[in-house]
Amino acid sequence: MLPADLTRALDGLAATPRLLVVSDFDGTLAPIVSDPSAARALPASAEALTALADLPDTATALVSGRALGVLRELSAMPSAVHLVGSHGAEFDTGFTHDVDEELLARIVAELREIAADRPGVTVETKPASVALHVRNASPADGEAALAAAKEAATAWDAQATAGKAVLEFAVISTDKGEAVDILRTQTGATAVIFLGDDVTDEKAFRRMRDGDVGVKVGPGESLAVYRVDAPEDVAEALGYLLAARRG
């Protein structure tokens, strides 16, 4: 059951003239899994987000740390749902900033060296960033890999972002809050709901305005006013908002 304060907020949100619904993907729409390529949105969440996009004066979007092409493949969302990758920096029209390809290649090479002799430590390359994943490594190997990456990063002009068992280095400015602002302007939204579970989502929660609703998924400190426990609750919240918006 959703918290009573959240259902009241969703009721108010449903009445706004132009609504924008934005969600993170991993850990929010899709449960966290050990194999990142196996992540899939919960069917109920995907159906609700798609149905919301089909309503009048209602726009929906996914804003994810995934590369845009990967997000498109894994989410399997229809074109009516806006997709923004690379932590808010990668739109369908391209990146919001120029990509330093030389620096990107250097970071990839150095992180692969760090991961090479540590089982379970993996390197994920994206169009404008590189992520070092330690979720499947032993605690000792994971901590050592992260420490080595942080040390190496002192020589890189890259933006570091720590997430759940991952450290990502971007060669462009990435900001989910900026992406939400761009989507808000593009859609003419009078109110926004943003749902997210990770550290990178806090930049979006920081951009919430009066009348907006920020929902943190899972434990941990957050700027979001509202909170649910798990992706299953996200599905329930989106379904509730859909029913309320339909009236």
C-alpha cells in the first residue's frame, strides 16, 4: 500500500493542466539485477508509463545513466515515451555537450587495467562515460578497485559520480536535474513527478518546484519529499496516477 501522503500528492498532481512523468530506469522502473544487460522494467510499470503517455496533456520520460541506445533496447518503450541517456546528457538529438573522445579512451584503458586482475569487477563503456562496476566482486576486490579508480581519476578532467556498487566517470557534464528542466520546457509541463533510487537522481530531486512530486525509491538520505520501498511500489504509484489522471 502506498503512503497516504503520497496518494494525496498524486491526486493533486493528476489535476495539473500539463503533466510530466519522469522515472529513472534501474532500481526504479526495473529491479536491480546482477547482470545489467538482463534488467527489464516491471510489466505493470511499463504499461502504466506507456498509458500515461497516451493521455491528453501528459508526457512521460525515462532519464537513465544508461547509454541512450542501451536504454532504448532494455526499456522497449514506444516512441511516445521520451528517453534520455547518460545521466541526462544524451537526448535523441545528441549530447548536450561535446565529447572528449581522447580522454574517454584513456579512462577506458586505465579502468580496464584496474579491473583485469580483480574477478567480478567490470568496465562498462558508454558514448560519453565509463563505469566501473563492483557489484559482483568480493568486498576486498571491489573496495580496492574503487580506491584505485579514484586515485587514477586525479589525473583526469572527468566528472565522477558514485552510485550503488559503481563509480562512473563522464567526459561531459551530466545532470539529471538539467534533463528534467529541458523536458519540462519542451513539454510545457505545469507539474512534474520524478522517481529515482540512486545518488544521481538527487540532482533531479533538487530541481523539483512547488507542485512537483519527488519520490525516492529505497533507503538512504534524499532530497525527495516522498518515499517508497521498491520498484513494485513504483508500479503501484504509476498505476494510481494513471487512474487519477483518467478521472
